[in-house]
Amino acid sequence: MCVEPEIRPKPIDESQTQVAVEEVVLEPSVAMPTGLGDNGNPGYTAQLDKTQDAGKESTDALKQCKVIFVLGGPGSGKGTQCEKIVEKFGYTHLSSGDLLRAEVQSGSDRGKKLVEIMEKGELVSLDTVLELIREAMLKEAATSKGFLIDGYPRELEQGIRFENELTPCQFVLYFEVSEDVMKQRLLKRGETSGRVDDNEETIAKRLKTFNDCTQPVIEHYASNDQVKKISSSGTVEETWQLVEQVLNDS
């Protein structure tokens, strides 16, 4: 099980999106009759069909969306490059960690359940993370030119579930850089960032987690010729030139 340490006030670490330890019970999108089994009850069956049809229609709306998974170790510079892609190409940038944080901060019933899960030291279920991503994509699907799913998938099961249940990804944009460079960047950032995870011990753990969890993902998509590797050891602008070329050609 891959867990990347990142501390916030009862933090929501992006890696906590990886494995379903205990599924969060979400409120149904359409109210269902209570106290009734299906038992051929026409009212129940009609309501169930309506709910399933609504879910299918919403998922179908995502089938034509262009999706790029964005992967890279901590300090690879992928966040900066995602910002530039959004500005130049009009993509929508989504991060599972950001979506979880936003849900908690919203004070919604689901957000409160997420807090309870993490206070117990448990991991947020993959079903919940997929639902958050799906909802975020649906909000932008009509106008977005594509989606950058940042830091996802952390594990192969995440990618397989996403593609089976939402939509196939076009390719994986993988920011490749040596561990030494990533470590130097993070330590430099730690001098001013105030982030508790920008220290040498935690950085080493984060890099190990990334390598252990993400390499099987890269290998899987590479076997299908779906990985676009970007050398991000250079400056921001040097890396951007490579990214821009990949996006222009795709």
C-alpha cells in the first residue's frame, strides 16, 4: 500500500486517494423510496431506472472528453507546467488532492464523512475519489478543451477504474527527472515554503513512494505506447518547449 506523507491540519494527502479501505456511503443523487424492497414494486423500479439512466447519461457526456494523466515525482515541476498548459491550451486542471480538500472545506455531508475517515487514520475509498473527479469533469465538460488529471493515477487500479468507468485517457504526460534534482528542488523550496514535508527525511519517503507506486503505472501505459516522457531537468522554459511540442502534435 502506497502512502505519501503530507501534513496539513488533519491533512488530506493525495496518496490517500489510492486504496479503498472503507467505502464512504454517499447520499444518492435521486431520493429513493424507503422501506421498500424491489419485489417488482413499479414505483421502486421506475425510480431505480430513472436513477441509473441519469448516471449513464452523465457518464456518457464524458466519453468524448480529451483526458491526459499527468505524472511526475515531487519536485518534477509538473504543477508549474500544468498551469502553462491551462493558459495556452485551455485545458481544465484537476487534482484529486485539491478536490478532497475542497470537499472537506465545503462543510458538506460528504466532506464531514471524509474528515471522520481520515481522523480514524483510514484511507479515502477509490469510489469516492472517482465520484469527485467525475463531478468536477461534468461541471466543465461542455466548455473544456480537455482535462489534465494531475498526480493520477498513483496506482494501476486507479487508471483502470477511471478508464472503465469514466473515459479513456489519451496519454500519460510523464515528467522525468533524477531523484537528486527533485531532492535539491524540494529542499530549496523548503527554505521559504514553510511546508513540513519539505525536509530531507520526508522527501526521501515521498520519492520512494512515488517510485514504488507509479513505475508499474508508467510501464503499463508505455506498453500501450501511451506515455509521453518529458525531461524536466532543465529550466521551466526549456521544459515548457518540450511540453508545448507534445501538445501541438497530439
